[in-house]
Amino acid sequence: MKIRLQLFEFEDLPWFPRVIRAGMMDYLRFMISWLGTYQPIVPLLREAMQRTNSLQLLELCAGAGGGTEGILRQLRATGLPNTQITLTDLYPQPAAWQLLAERTPGLAYAATPVDALAVPSALPGFRTVFSAFHHFPPAAAEALLADAVRQRAGIGVFEGAGKHWLEIALAWTVLPVAQLLFTPFMRPFRLSRLFFTYLVPLIPLFTIWDGTVSILRMYPPAQLLALAHRADPTSVFQWQAGKVRHWWGPEVTYLIGTPKNVA
């Protein structure tokens, strides 16, 4: 699927209830972690960090932090034992992040809002964006990459899908059933999550819509590279984009940029 449609996701809307957004983010974090969605990109991320001499990851648009723990553990176990990661978001979720920080050595978070298009220089590190880059229309996506180039911060953009029609079918069938089955086991525990999943099922309904739109909004590798080259007109970064496949089938789409000359 090569088309990209700039539709809207409810979680992006400023008036959207925080309690529903939090419930959707909790589900996304749980499924990404449980499925190990981003494990296939760990070797790519490790190589990029080594090229930039960085042991600090700065996760932008972290949401509820889905997949972060597994990636950090894998990096630490495969050659980068001192890796640290800081979670940030324009809409911070300190309650969810505190739970991750308590059980995950090397994980911290910024409790104040962080704009991915203008990251404060006080937050250094190799930047990552998991499951969120599709939220940005082309001009904003280019600005996000340009800010990394301007501050000479390596960046990795990762989407946990390959942009296929089958993934949309799964978003309408299998994944809603999984949401109903797994919601009682998600942490931190929230009565609101149970209420808006089973009694008034707004969380599943909005998740189906946003999950479908996420795939339609995704940038395929060629478009990711085009954005990167516009954000880096003087080619001071080295860019690569593509897809990697999980051992059991699903794909991850990625874009990685690192400065060509690292001190």
C-alpha cells in the first residue's frame, strides 16, 4: 500500500478526553510490549547509537511507553550495557511512566511537555519516535527531522507495521478481541479503563478508528527518505529507510539518520 491519507485520529484532537486517550495508550503499550513489536529493529538502533557514540536514548512522542522496556533490555544485553532512555511527550503520562521506571533500570522520564519539533537542548541523546511519526503531516514531519539535524542528534523513526491491507483487517477483527481479553491485566490499574471498555466501550471503538487511520497515514520508506532529504538539504546526515520483518511475520517500517562526522 503506497498511498498515504492525511486523515485524523481522535487522540490527536485537543478536546479529546484524557481518560479515553490514556486507556488507548495503555492498550497500545501493552500490545507492543507483549508482542515484542520492535525487537527486529534493535540491531539497527544499536549500530546507529554506536556510530554516534551515544548511550542515551531520548524517546519523543512516547505515549504510554510501549515497547521501551524490551528495547532497553535488549540493547543492554547485546553490547550496550550502560544504555539509558528518557521518555518524553507533548502530553506526558507520568503515572504510566513511573511504573516503567520503577521496574526498569536505566529508564527515566520528563514530566513536563516536550515538543518533538523543538526539543530543548537540555535533553540530549539519540532521538527515537515509536508508533507516532505518522501523526505528523509532511511539513511537521520534516520539521521534526530538521530539528534533529540542526542539533546534530541522531534519530530513528519506527512504525510497528508494514502498511498492508491485512493490517487494517486485523485492526477491525483480531485486535479488538484481544483488547477485550487483556484489558483487566493492564497496569497501572484504572477503573475508568474498565468502565470505558466494557460498560461504555469508547476505548475499543476509538482504538479501531485510530488504528485504521494510523496505517493509512503511515509514510512508506520512499516517502520517509524524501522527507529526510528535504529536512537535510546539505546532506550532513546519513539516512537509511526500509522494513524489517519480525520472525513471526509482521513488519516494522523505519528511518534512521546519523551525522556523517561525529566528534
